[in-house]
Amino acid sequence: MPAITYSVADRVATITLNRPAARNAFTLDMVDAWAGYVETARTDPGVGALVLTGEGEAFCAGGDLGLIADMDTSPLIGKQVLTDHIHRVAYAMEAMDKPTIAAINGVAVGAGMDMALMCDMRFMARGARMSEGYIRLGLVPGDGGAYYLPRIVGVAKALELLLTGDSIDADEALRIGLVSRVTDDDAVLTEAHAFAARLAAGPPLATRMIKRSVYRGLSNDLRTSLDLISSHMGLVATSDDAREALAAMRDERTPHFHGH
């Protein structure tokens, strides 16, 4: 079986890390394929949302330490490996303007946790655990943890998790807003997929523009954000999806959006 798989059902693409014996620790080949799958989902009109999950008992244990130990550890080579391989997933996820959900089925550690943070939302199995474990290895968060985590849970809590490497359970993750939902252990993928399918059934153009507007708004001032959204509104208001939604409301029926 391949170490990472890609499938589409109900307009939802699913990327599954598939090295359960290694707790889904990723190799460089895996992250290269991973970034490619995200791009495939982004450009496929038959995909409206993306779910990321792991096979077996773990979500992702981060990078494969065995492979990393065998690599040239000179500073420039180490930087190049991050930039040319592992960070490609972050860049692909940044460009992904369709909704993304991490279905955290088990332990997510270090870069594995960071990969979950790249998603818009996180659903977490009750028995799962997450940890920014870099500090325990004398390392820094190499896969975006220092960028994503404070934006999700705030600076103080992010620094607490990053500087201690403490593991948190699903209830704590929900309390601090790190995850959106906690599910039974055997239901996290099912619930994440069902929610993703619900989002994917919405109007594709408006869905993508809303996501883009939210993320642009985090780095823009109010006037720039409102100027952007007025342009988006001008476009979507004349779309076939908007006309279909109004017609469906008038006829008291469920709308059928373009491309579905």
C-alpha cells in the first residue's frame, strides 16, 4: 500500500497518511506527494472540501526521525529540506481556498500537530493527544507551529504549549479552541467527512471567496478588507449559484448549485 493515499467521495477529497506501523511519520516522498494532492484537490471542480487524516491509531508523529538521522545535518542542507519538501505542504494549504478539516484520529506530535494546524478546522477523537514536542528534542517548531498556533489559541497559550511540549487531550483542545469538535474514537473521520460534505454542497464560488476573505482579513486593514469583499460581492451576486439560491428560496426547495 502507498504511504499516503488520495480519494474523492461526495465532493470531499481525503488525504490519508498510511504508515500506521510508524505512527504515520512522514518521509520526504510523502510530503512531496501530499503537496501534490492538495493542489489536485484545489484545482478539481469535482472537489469542494478536503479532509486530512491518519490510518490506524495515530494521526501523525511528525517527520520520520530515522530518515532524518541519516541525512546530512549541515545547516544549509537542513534548511533546504524544510523549504523544498516539508514546507511545500504549508504553501499548498495556504493556496487551498476550499474548506479543509483535519480528522485527528490519534496522536499528533510536532510537525504532525503542525500539519493539523494548517487546516481550517480540526475534529479530534476523544482518545487522541496533541503535542508541540520540538522543545523536548532541543528543536524549534519547523513546520509552522510558531505561526499557526498563536493565531488559533492566542499568544500566551501557544507559548505555553510550544515551550513545554506538554501533551493535551481532546477536552483541553476543545476548551482552548484548538479543535472544533470532539467525537467518539471511531467516529472522527465519519463526522469530519459528513461536515466537509455539507460544506462542499454549498455554492462553490461563494465558499471559496469567504475563505479567502477571512484569511486576507487577518493581515489587511478594515478598508482593504471591505474593498475586497465589495468586489467579491459584485461577482457572486451575478453568479448562477446566487440566482439558483434565490429561485430555490422562492420555490421552497433545496438549491442545486453549479458543478454539483
